Amino acid sequence: MAFSVSGIPVGRGIAIGRAWVLAPASLDVPRRQIEQAEGHQEVERLYAAVRAVDEEFERMRQDIGKEVAAELRAFLDLQAIVLHDPMLIEATRDRILAEHCNAEWALVQQYELVAEQFDNIDDAYLRERRADVRQIVERILKAMRHPDGSHRIALPSTAASSQGEHADLPWILVAHDIAPADMLLLKQHSFAGFATDTGSPTSHTAILARSLGLPAVVGLQTLHGLIQQGEPVIIDAEAGVVLGSIDAPIRSIYEVRQAEQAVARSRLTRLKHLAAQTLDGEGVRLFANLDLPTDAAQAIEAGCQGVGLFRSEFLYMNRNDPPSEDEQYEAYRNVVIALKGRPVTIRTLDSGADKEVPSVSAHREAPSNPALALRAIRLCLAEPELFITQLRAILRASAHGPIKMLIPLVSGPQEMVAARKLITVAMAQLKARGQAFDAQIPIGAMIEVPAAALAIDGLLPVLDFASLGTNDLIQYTLAIDRADGDVAHLYNPLHPAVLRLVHEVIKTCNRHGKPVSVCGEMAGDPDLTRLLLGFGLREFSMHPAQVLLVKQEVLRSRATECVKQASRILKQGDPSKLSALLSKWNQDRDHISG
């Protein structure tokens, strides 16, 4: 009999396929007493397993290809950092030698000690890091159990894919959880979709699903134990459900829906060369978020009008030393040249929290609360040489085309004033060298801290433009970690407090004639396009894959009607009723409004 399990939709569309169920790793290991003389042999077994995992990560970096989203590369780099964390590896070595026990037992005991420490801290980010540590421990254990290199996760073989009752169906990945490194490996197998027991809208799996355009549902809680290997399943990422034990009639219904969606996607490509303009003549600018210089081609292919956010921190990751000025200059220049006169907004280094930069963090103590610690502009002001090097590189690239400079995590005007002083220093240094740059380069701030949103009036005099980073704004406003599955259900872009902050920033910027954009996930969600238009937003920046969906919403909307409806929604103080109002408004999305 068919059954369904509800979760959190993180991708769009429908996937029909066979379940490839990943068995969860076990931390149940026996304790084995060893002689004192055997201690160093066990330590070497531990180190050999760490080296094996390190080598596996390196192979993945070389194999995954440039088209994979840079966030995924960053997650792989972060796990590599956890792999060498002294709190895990060196402490395990000490435990082996002190307690005369086998390496597996010592590693698990050390993990449990670390996990217990995390459990006693309220900070949600640290709880998420505990999951990262567990994933690394599981991988090291597998490497110790299989020193021949067979510890990689099992993928469907060619023979398995061509056999069985449902051999005509593609594979759908079903797992309790998937480590970032494994997701990069799984990308090569062309799964039709993902379904996991854990996860949130901004989890690793969600990012992968968006970057590949795959249907995915996470946070399913119990699915992994209900699905059999090879069983036909359906992922309905529109409804946020996974169906198992499906029969022919159910499959037929979803095959029709799948075909209809394919036709709709094909029609979207016809919008590529149309100007983004509402039915009543309001022009809208659609920009791309980029992670790597090589992503520029995808932005152009999607018909973007420029780059609204280039995340520069990925140039700093997976290395012991920060990138040189020339290396950064080449990366920024390549993007500017590729965009052929379209504007490029480069965000300065946004390290810290989930984007650790080893060259910076190595000489600093680990913060107790990374999300609220010395990160982004706070770190750059504390490390002026690091910051000025990047500023010079960005300024040099501005000689090749229009660049805007974006400062992240600004909380007040004093940080912008300090940043501008260092930009002036960088300009003077370049002038002394005789190197060209745009002396009038626009300088703006990421509005992602509630303090900046609430006091935006005080910030605008020192800004040329503003960009709303809704991902962090939501998590700071609602006091949750958006990557923590335990509180994922509280991550709500439609919370009245969030919407009122977003609306106030847009309204204030428009009133003062300062350009404002949204570059967080809200900008790429077509369900929110009309609402943001009603708030007065005219610049959206998103993943290139989302541009045509948002453009479609713009083309069939009337700005005047959006203002009226948005005003009604803003008056609603109950999140559930507010969401219902928006859903009702969006029900006419298949018809021209007005």
C-alpha cells in the first residue's frame, strides 16, 4: 500500500525513481585493551585513516568539476578543517597512549566528549558543528575498517542500474543524512532527486539540490527506515512529500505532472531576452549571485543584467595563506571582463561562522559563538593589512568595468566610516604606484543585522547603495541557526517581524534615492516576487537558475496591485494567517493578474 512522508521542500519539481538507500554509519565499536608497546601502532592506524580521508577529499576536489556550486566546495573544505582539528585527532592520540585502548574506541570516546560539550551550549551553530564532527568520525572509522580504500559510500553499479523490475527508473537517493563530501561524490552519479531524514532549507543537501536543479525534500524524520532498497518512490518537492510503495495509477498521475512541468520549463527559456517589466510598466533589474569567476558564464546565459553578489571569501578557503593581491585582482578582473560592461558587485571578505578561513583563524582562539563573533567587516577592521590587500585588488579590477563594493555584516555607520577610511588608504597606495582604478566606485553595505535594518536612516548618509542579505537577517531576527535541523521549522521568511524589517529598509532607501537590492534566498523565490515588488523592490539578485522563474512573475504582475496586496499582508501579525494570505494571492499565478 502506498504511503507518504512529509518534510521540508528544498527544490522544485517531481522525481520518479528507485530508492538508493544509504546505510547510516555506526559508532558502536568494541573496546580492545592493548599493550603499552602497541600504542604507537594504534596511533599510526589513526593517522593512516586521517591521511586516507584527506586523500579522498583531494580526489573529490579534482573530480567534481567547476560547475558545482562553490558553497559545496566550501563545505568540503570545512570538513577537511574538522578532520585536522586537534580537539579531535590529537586528543584521540593522547587517549590511545594514556588508556592503552584501540584507536576506534578512543576516537568514539573523544567524539562523545566533544558532543557532550556541544550539548551543554545553547548556541545553535555549535550544535551544527557537532554533526560535522560526527560525519568526520564516521569517515575515519570507515577508513580504519577498510584500509584497502573501499570505505567510500556504495553507489549503484551499472549492473544494478540495468536489472530489476523497475530498471527503467532513475535512482533517487534516500538517506538519514549526507555529509558534504559524499554529496559532492554523489553528484557524479546523476541521481534524479534527494530525500533525507535530517536537514533544513539551508542545509548542505538543500544547496546541492538548488545548484543542480533537482527535486529534494529534507527533514523527513522517519523515511530512511521505511524505504526498501530499489523500491519505486516519488519526490514531490512542490508539496514537500515523498511517496513510497507506489502503484501504477499513482505513478501515471505523477508522470503527467512531471511532463507538464517539463513543458513549463521549456516555455521559460522564451523569456530570456524579454525585458523584466511589470504589466503597468515598472522596470525591474535581475542580477546573479556568483561564487566563483567561472560562474559568470552561467549568469550571462540566464540573461542577468549583472552580478548583484560575488562572494569573495571562497578565494580564501582551502589554503593556509590568504590569496595575494594579484591573485584576487585576476579573479575579479575575469568576472568584470566576462560581464562585458554589466555591473559587478563584489562583497568583501565575509569569513567566520560557517565560512572559516584557516589563514585568519589559525592565530586566533576559537570563539564560543562564531555567528556573533569577530567575522566579516569586524574581522577585516581587526586585520587591516588583510583587508587593504583585498581592497587594492578590487579597486584595480574596477579599471576594467563597473564594480560596486559591498561591505558585509554592517551594524552601524561607524563600521562604514572605518571601512571607507581604509578604502581611501588603498586608493592612495594605488595612486602612488601609478595603477588605475575607479575613484568613484560605489560603496554599499549588506543589511543583514537587525540593528542596521532598524536604524537604516543613520546608515544611508555613508552608503551609496544597500543590499539586503535576507538569509542572515532572518536568522538574527528570529534567533535561530538556519542550518540546525532542531530549529529549522522556525526559519520563516514570512514572519511579520522579518517582512516589516525588509519593507522598512526598502521604503527608506527609496525615499532617500539610494539603490537597494535583495540578494538572499528571498530574492530567488518566485512565491515572494510579488510581495517584494509591492514593498517597492526593483533589484533582485539570485542564483542564475532562478532568474527566469522570477522574471515570469514580474512579467505577469501589476506593480500598483502588488502595493495594495503587500500593504494588506504587512498588517497581519499572525505568521500562519500571513502565509495563507500570500498563498491565496499567488493562486492566480497561472493567469495574468489585473
